[in-house]
Amino acid sequence: MEKKQYIAALEIGSSKISGVIALKEYPEGNISILAVEEVPTSESVRYGCIKNVEEAKHCIAEVLHRLENRMNGAKINSIYMNLAGRSIRNVTTQVNRHLDVETAITQETINSLLQEGRQVSMKGFDVLDVVPRRFMVDNVEVKKPVGTFGSDISATLNTIVGKSIIKTNLHRVIDPNIKVNDIIITPLAVGNSILSFDERQLGCMLIDFGAETTTISIYKNDALIYLATLPLGGRNITRDIMSLNLLEDKAEELKLSIGNAMANDNASNSIQVEGITVADVSKYVVARSGEIAANINEQLNYAEIKADELGSGIVLIGGGSHLNGFIELLEKTTKLKVRRGGYPSHVNILDTKAQNSNSYIQAVSIAVQAAESIAPDSNCLTQIEKKAEPVQSTTKPALEVSTEDTEKKKEKTKGKLSKLLTGFKNIFQEGEDDGDDNY
């Protein structure tokens, strides 16, 4: 049986708010990205967190309006949203359960362990999710504990936490007529969507180098083992360049056009762009890029993992990934191979705007994650049936004539006929009287 579900997803970032309409088709379950739209956030979002609710609400309303226009006026009735920000991190939690006798491990047992992992208490922080990292049954590691038997089971869990205000403000910026189906943690969605099983299994560091934050997720043995968000991003470099007496737009342009994260002793002082030399820009780009790369590398120590344990190296996404020389700098600093990430290979990107840019990876990943969990009877779009336009008749309407006018016309016509008959009668009589035989 053929069936279609439409999914609406929002990704709120420090530089822009992006919206996506995705289509999930049955029975195959294929996912296609039909439309993407974005609106700059200005100062309403800082470090991935909503700071000005009214401005953010206006930006979101504009994104949703554009998406609805792309879908022939269909209305968005529900939505999936992302959750990100510099306060998001993982807390490693160990949960143990001793059973009196050898017992079958069920899904209820696992759910109970996960629920216990949610009991982490941190002032000012909410538990956002609990992600299993490792299960042990009778001191033996098992990938899938459900269905095994044992008397002791323990779980190492990643309890994902974030500042309480992040989630609170997400609900404040959405029209109350639009239902929030779920709030999806961005780095988890991206890791599940764009990293292959082999990359997560062999070990991989996923880096989202954004405008004001850089999020690091580290995977090993197909499990998330570390998550942290640094309050550093591409805008830090741009603002350093602004000290050359430049506005932000111009500083951003120079950063991307002539800036390079790799130090170059031969950077020219003679080549000028509006009076600014390549060397002037490079000294700021090199210094701040080096700081960001060093902080990224330090996360390996915090995660208690060595670089040579990450067989799949680094996957880099985000606007900062386009900075000239940053991939080379990251490889030099971490001693790991770095590649730039792309859209999930199993997703069909139909919107040419997304085809020509990787800047929607996060928003697309939110939509993909939503497509995997959407309820069978759910649909984020309401199709609006267009009302039939009145058909204009091509026949001229008859003129309305009063009864009095009709009677007058009848009398006038009757009078004319009477005179005409009298005339004919006189003619015939005259012919008889004259005895005209010439006929």
C-alpha cells in the first residue's frame, strides 16, 4: 500500500534558522528533501541558544511561511525542532542491577536502566537524553542484551544534559497552533545520519565547526563515548578581523576569500583589498584557527582516548569547515585524517538550493531522524483544498422587462396588425370595383 508522510523540521543555529520539508514514502521508506529555506538570526541566537524570543519567533514564522509557499500553500500543523548550544555535554553514568536468579533480560529491564540514568541531578541543567554506551551481562560485554540471560547486568550510559533555559525557549518561539512533535539533539541526529556504521565502529570524531560554537562528538565501537560543545566558532575569527576597522560582512568576506588557517611566512604585504593586505588578515585567521584546533585536539584527552584509536579519523561539517587551510591545520594538529562531511547517502536531495550547498546538513539530519520515529498516522502538513472559482457565463443575460411594458408592446403590435389587415382589405375591394381584367 502506497503512503506518503510529510515532515517539517527546524534547525536553530547561531547564524541562521533553517527549515526543511521532507517526504517519506511507503512501503520502501524512501526519504526525499523537497524544500529548504533559511533566515539569518542576527543577534537573536547566541552560542546556539535563543536569547531574543520575539526576534527568533519572527524568523521562525518567516521560514515556515516560505516553506508553506513552496508546498503550494499547504499548512504546517506540527514540527520537529533541534536542540543545541554550548551547554550541551554528556555525563557518563554507570547503572548496575543485581538479580537474585538468572533471568531473561527484557526490553523492560533495559528501559528501567535508562530511566535510572535520567536521575542525574545538576543544578540549572536538564537531562535531555540517555544514550547507551555499553552493556555487561555477568561481566561479559554484549551488544544486544535483550534476549540474553544473567543475574547481573550493568550499563554505561551517556546522559546528555543542557541548560534548562534552552528547552524552555524552544517552546516559546513556536506558534501555539503548531504542535512540537519532538525535540531532537542536533549532534546525535547528525552522527546517526551522516556517519556510516564502519566509521562509528572503527572510531571517529565528528566536528561541527559553526558560527559561535564547535561541537565535538566521538564514537567508538558504534557508540557515542564523548560529547562537548566549545564556545568558539568561525565568528570569533571574523570579529578578530573586524579590528582592522571593518564591518562584520566585509570581515567575513575577507576571511573566506584571502584568509588561510595555515601559517604562511610569505603572506604578501603588497596585495591589498580595500587597503587591507593578505598578511593583515592572515595573522588573525592563523592565531584564532590555531586556538580552535588546539581546543579540538584537547577533547581527545578529556574523552580519555588516543588519536590512533580513531580509525576513521575526523569528519568535519559546519560553516567553519570552508575556511581555507583549516582541514590541513586540523590534520597537522590532531595527526588524524580529516574529510568534509556531506548529506546522508540514502537521502534524495531534490531542492537545488540544498544540492548546491552543504550548509543544510544539520537541518536535513533533524528531518531524517524525525522520519525514522514519526508515528504511522502522523503528517506535519495539512493540504488546503482550493475553492472552485465561480464560472463566468458566456451567454448574455436577458433584459428584465416589466409586465406593464410587455402589455403596451402587445397593444402596439396588435394595432399595427389591424391597420395592415384593413389596408389589404381596401386594396382587394378597389380591384373588384374597377373590373380590372388585365390580371
